[in-house]
Amino acid sequence: MSPLHQAALSAVQAGFESRFNHAPAGIWSAPGRVNLIGEHTDYNGGFVLPFAIDRRTVVALSTRTDRTVRVASSFGGEAVEMSLDELFPENFAGWSAYPLGVAWALGQFGADLTAMPGFEAYIDSDVPIGAGLSSSAAIESAVALALNDVWGLGLDRATLAKVGQLAENRAVGAPTGIMDQSASLLGQADSAVFLDCRSLEAEVIELGFDPAGLELLIIDTKVSHDHATGGYAARRTSCETGARLLGVPSLREVHVDDLPRAADVLDDETFRRVRHIVTENQRVLDTVRALRVLGPGTIGPLLDASHLSMRDDFEISVPQLDLAVTTARGAGAIGARMTGGGFGGSAIALVPRDLIPAVAVAVQAAFALDGYATPDTFVVRAAGGAAREA
Ligand code: GAF
């Protein structure tokens, strides 16, 4: 069964028809993602454990008989129009950089754009924007899957993830890794994607939250973040510096046992950045083992440790994320951490089902007391990855 509700299909179909005055050739969707654990490890060739969530971006799309591309969305105002011949990253701006960037990036992965027909696309989404739940990867993955189908490219999902990443890196200018697009394209219901970002081998790991009576609560702090500027790129540079000084191609090659030697070689700040990556890789492996052997009720301490490492060593948390995490833990969550690139966005809390209302209320109250904007709190479930819907 399609993971998408009929109402969402009807809405995107109606949106397409009102912009372009004819029915779309097809409808595709892709989910946002939450990362259970493994932060900033992807661009270090390490391990991540995200899952696709039950919030999706939907794209209705048709090819044209000429070389014009027109993209419109429920969140972006007027349609943006461009010829396929003008499809270069320097010509993109605003939200349309995501779909246009994907069309351009497909050209970098073998599509002969000089021979392809133009297209019209209308995009709708219920993935919250700016919450750290990869609304951008959801757009990229849905459009990549749609164009792969209508242009008859035959690219596999791992390659489509690279297409989305390239669009994000070059068309949007955010130096991000491969995690988000992989989760959106490879996710499966009730499961996480255990991805080795060096080999790109992916394994589906059953989460078992439901039978254990657990839910994953998102706490969207409403603190906006932007991976195209500032901190994210700086952390990536620190990791590359650390790897160079330690004489390894990537921090994936550094193990927990190597940390004492690393402490001798690196300055304090670079060492702490490296220590986060090295220990976080180990926490992903430990989480996968715990999920397989002992069940999700045992992963709380790993989530907590991950947050402390991001707060103190990688320094990508903000006071609102720390407050969300400590309040959720105090109100009964079995583990909590910030999720995603940091500097804002969301925290996650793994919570016994009957305590969800109490945790949500406690977090809202704590934010009000400290004078912060009211956070959004909602439960997400692990859902299927990108799919053709109609
Ligand atoms: C963002 C990036 F897009 C991912 O590639 C990843 O680096 C993440 O931050 C941090 O784990 O979501």
C-alpha cells in the first residue's frame, strides 16, 4: 500500500492542474528523515542510523514537447521557468534550486541533458521546513525518482542519493554528506537504514519501537539553521584538518583506541572534534547491536551520550536543544539527543507511549519559563522510502 494518503495525492494533482492546465503524467513521493544516531559521521566515511519518517514531499510531473522546465510548489509562490540549456547551478535561486539542481545533477551522473525533453513539476510537502528533518532531501529524492522514471535513466537508488547530495552541495551550496538522501530513498517501514558511508553499503535494521511501547518524539525548537553557511562547513573543515594531521584519508580510519595518540598530535579543539566523530561511530555500532540483540529499550544511554558529545566536543548544540533534551529526560524519556546538523532544528526523545503527553507538556513549560519560542512536539514513525504513487 502506498504510504501516502489519498488527500495528499488529490492536493498535488489539483495543484499541478491549476498551474499547468493539464493532468500530470505521474506522482512520486519521498519522506523526510530523522537521524536516530550518527551525527556528522557521514562526510567522515563513518556510520549513520537514520530512518524515513511519515511526513512526505509529493511531486506531480509531466514531460513537455520542448526544452522548457517549469517548477512550482505549494510553498514557493510563482512558477520558476528555465530552459534545459540554462540549467547551471549559478542560475538557481531560492527553493527552486532543489528541483532544478536535481535535474542538473542527473546530467552529471550520465543523463544526456541535451537530448532530454523539458518538464513541468508541482511540489507539495508536509515535511516541516527548517526543523532538521530533511525537507530538502525529500524534495531532491522525489524529483530524482520522478525524472529517473520519465527520462528513462535507469539509475539505482544509491546513485539517486548521490544525485540529491550533489544538488545540495553545488546548487544549494551546503557541503552536506550522503545520509539524508539515502534515508529518504532507502527507508523502510518500522526500520532504520544502517549506512556505512565509506562503502555505501546499507542494511535495514528493525527498530521494534511499537512492540516495546516506545515512540519517538520530535521537539522542533524553531531555532532556524542553515547548512550552507557557518558552523556546518567549519566542522567539516575541522574534521578534514584532524584527518590530515593524523595521516589518515578520513576519520573513519581512527578508532577509540587511537584517541590517546590523537590527543598528543592535535590541538584541544581539533581533538574534541575528532573525538566526537570517533566515539559517535562506535555509538552507532553499539546502537545497531543493541537493537538487534536487546531491543530499543536499551539504547537510551547511547542517545544521551551522543548528545553530550555534540554539546561538549563537537559544539553544535544550542541552549534550546539542551533544554529540550534535559527536560524530556527528566519527564520520562529513556534517552534524548539533538538530531541532524545542529545549530538549531530538532531534538528527539525516545519515550514510553503513555508518557508522550507529559513529556510534551514539560518541554513546552520549560521553554515558556526560559522565554523561548514555543516548540512543536510531535511523534514520528519509521516509514517507507521514496515511491511512485500514481
Ligand atoms: C545534515 C547533513 F545534510 C547530513 O549530511 C549530515 O551531515 C547531518 O547534517 C549531520 O549528521 O543533515
